Amino acid sequence: MSRKKKIVFTVAAALLFLLFAEAVAR
């Protein structure tokens, strides 16, 4: 897996986690 792909995947996972946390906090 290329480094760029790894970074994109990490960012996507972080965004999903933030959205999930926001939904739970509400």
C-alpha cells in the first residue's frame, strides 16, 4: 500500500470517527 493511500485512509477514518462522536454527543 502506498504512503499516500495510507494517509488518505487515516484521514477518512478520523473524519468518520469525529462524525460518530458528534452524533453520540448529541
